[in-house]
Amino acid sequence: MTREDKEWHEIAKMNLEELVDFIHLAFWDYEETGSEKYLMQLKVAGHYLNRKALDIQLAEIFSSKNKGE
């Protein structure tokens, strides 16, 4: 596993709050440096943020259906 793969794996394990904090920091790092590394981290973190948001929405939908709402 490459260093980049390890970083992405760590990003994937973050919870919602950690992802938001990570995105905030990576954004500022990218703004200051313009480094492609931070841009890629933003893309990966954004992908996982979208997946976690979808998981939350699906859980709420299934929960409300199970309650008969």
C-alpha cells in the first residue's frame, strides 16, 4: 500500500465531524500552497463526506419507514 493509499484509508475511517474539520484544514493548506496534494485530499474527503451524508439520509428514510411514518 502506498503512502497515498494509507492517507486515503485514514480519511475513509473519519467520522462526519472529523471529515468536516479535515476538509477545512486541507482547504486552507491548498489556498496557501496551491499544492496538488491538498487538492487531491479535498477531492477524496469530499467523496467520503458525500457517502457518509447519503448513508445518514438512507438510515433516516429506513428508520421512518420502519416506524410507519
